[in-house]
Amino acid sequence: MLPMESNDTGLDYGRTSKMPVDLVIQGGTAITMVPGKQPIHNARVLIKKDRIIAIGPSSETPIPQGGSIETVDAKDAIIMPGLVNAHAHTAMTLFRGFADDLPLKEWLFERIFPAEANFLSPETVYRGALLGCIEMIASGTTCLADGYFFQDQTVRAVHESGLRGLVAQGIIDFPAPGVPDPKENIRMGQDFLEKWHHFSDRITPGLFCHSPVTCSAKTLRRSQKISQEFGVPLQIHLSETLTEVSEILEISGKRPAHYLDQLGLVNAHLIAAHGVHLDETELQCLHKNGAKLVHVPESNMKLASGIAPLDRITAIGLTTGLGTDGCASNNNLDLFGEMDTAAKLAKVSTRNPEALKAYRVLEMATLGGATALGLDKETGSLERGKKADIIVVDLKSPHLCPMFDPVSALVYSAGGADVKDVVVNGVPLMREKEFCSLDQDEIMAKVREISKRIHL
């Protein structure tokens, strides 16, 4: 990574202006998400290969002469870091709307698990994951954390899409798609890590333990040990429902976070999703040990799981990202909508309009999510030396006029459909709302064919 310089924007313009560039994004207001940095008006971002080499006002950031330079016009737009979907089951686009309006236990055990057993295959997971990737690109997500089955195919889809991701093999102590014998779940997880560990600088493999209820203490310990050996995060659903809390109390005499801590799982490599029913002692335990939390408000609402205590989570300073969960319980992958929901849910549940302010929730969807995934040195903010994961949000729609505060507009007014340009790793994936390499019509047609076979 290039060294940072110590001036107002962290850049040495005289030095960077002489460096060749491949891509220039210019003309809009840049929301960098660098702590303490103000928006940059009439901004210009210079990109060489996969990294940002300069960002600042256009008047102070000259474009080097010579060479072939591609330009993204961001006039009347916001330039910002790509969003980080820190908890998703991407291939579950296959089950969008399939089992709506049911309690979580019935939804999961009587509808989703049987449907997955009957209809998931390498081909269907690939097609569902590819559909999820184009949905995320179209709505401004550039990085995702995914946990599911047949994950070789999700790696394939994420790689082909151009997105950045933490892709994890699902671990559960039941027969699962691709793992009919639960005794093989750990071995297959380790094989997955070995296969993909050095595959791409955009894709990090990992393990995803379904929950403390569906994974035994032995499975949890072994998954944690293997994850640490490979130096990758371990993902898990945690305290999603009151039923889960009751079952763990009955098994161990401890609340879920303390149970995981007793097993040695609560550390800086743990990414816990949901956290709806964590009490104060559990939040302190997670924070003290450096664990990360992912807030998933729309899924929690739709399944009536409850409301995560974001006011206390924020006050403690627990590293928190934002996620959509899968399309079977959301039913979309639009993080702009998730930001709006997260902010308003926190306010109404505490009756405090200051409970979760716009900047904080935008941070959860960008730098906070990157930090939760261990990728904050590479993505999540617009800084010299970081990966060029950037989106451009068009401001020409009526619902974004007038604009007094661009951050508030992004959280409370904008939607995924306002994203017009997406760049990941310095490569344009979408220009003026048109995909650069993926065939949207073909991807959707394949999933429609698959959906005709899904039933119980």
C-alpha cells in the first residue's frame, strides 16, 4: 500500500499528479467516510490498476497527461465507497417470496430447509448467487459476506461478477446440501479453505457455523480452530430469537454469547450476525474480546425475531456492520433500504430520534462493514492507497431534490436504483446503470426456469 501523506486530504498532489492513471471519476461530491474528513465538492478520484492514487478537489488534483484514460462523469452525483453487505446468503435469491409471513422456526425447518434439500445443487446455487451478485451491483454493494452451501459455486459467481467477498462454507450438524453426512461437515469446510485460500485478492474463503443451536460444541470448537489456522473469520448466527436463547440456557446454563466465549469462539475473528437478544453482559463480552456484530434489521422484522439494541451496541463501541440476510427473509439485497430501516427502527424502538444518526448508519454500511470483515485496510473508505471500490449515486431524481445534507440524503432518501456507476478493484462493473460484462437478461431467465421446479 502506498504511504499516506500528512496534509488536509492525506495526499501529496504534486507527487500523484505525475503518476499514470487508468480511470478518473470526477465532478461530484465525494463522501469519503474517512473519519473527520468533510465532503469534497467537485471531486476527482484518480485510479491506477486496482487502487486509488489520489482524491481531492478537481482544481487541486490534475489528471496526468498521456496514456489511455477512462472517465466516469459524476456531475450532479455523489462519489462514495461501495457498500459492504456484511451478512448475506446470496444464492437464496432462489427462494425470494417462497415462504413469506411465517414464524422463523416454521419458516426455517418446515419450508426453507426442505426446499434447500430438494432443490439446491451446484448449478442452482451458481445461478442464484449470480442473480444476487447483479442485484448487489445494481444497488451499490461492492463487497459481501456470504455463508451457504455448495460454496464453490458462490466463489465462481462472485469471481465472475467482479465483486469483493468473504465467501464461507456452511457448517451445520444436520444433513445439508452437498454434505449429506454431518460427520463430514468439518472436513469439507477445511477442504473448501484449502482450495480457495490463495485463489484471488478479491475473495476470502471462510467458514460459517449456522448457529449455536444447530452446531454442537465440538463442531463450534473445530470450526474456530480451523478458521484460526487459515487466518480467516468465522461467521455465525447469534441470539437471533428468544427460542435460541432459551435452548442455549437449557444446554449450558449460559446465555449464547457467554456460551460461545466459554468455547473459545469470542475473539477478533468472530463475526456474529443478528444479535437481537444480547444483554448488556453479552455485549460487553463481545466488545472486550474484539468480536464483530452485523445488524440485520429487515430480516429481523420480517421474521418477527425482535429489535437488536443498536443504542447500547453503539454506546459500547462494538464494531458493527450492516447486512441484508438472504432474499428468503428480506426480500431484497438493497443496502440503501437497509440503512433507512436501521436508522428509523433504532429511533422508534427507543423513542429517541438521535439513537442512530445518518452518518453512523452510513458508516455501518461502508467502513464499519469492512472492519467487521477484516477488510478495512483495503476497502470501506475513499483514501489514497486503498482498493478502488467506488460507487456513483445519481442525484437527478425528484426524491433527492433539494439536498441540504448529502449523508442524510443517502440514508433517508436514496435507494439502490439511484446508483449509476460501480467500480470494484479499479474495474467498472456498471456504467450508467448498464452492466459492463454480465448479461442480466440471461441470468434472470435461468433463475426463472429454476423457480418453476421449486415447490414442497
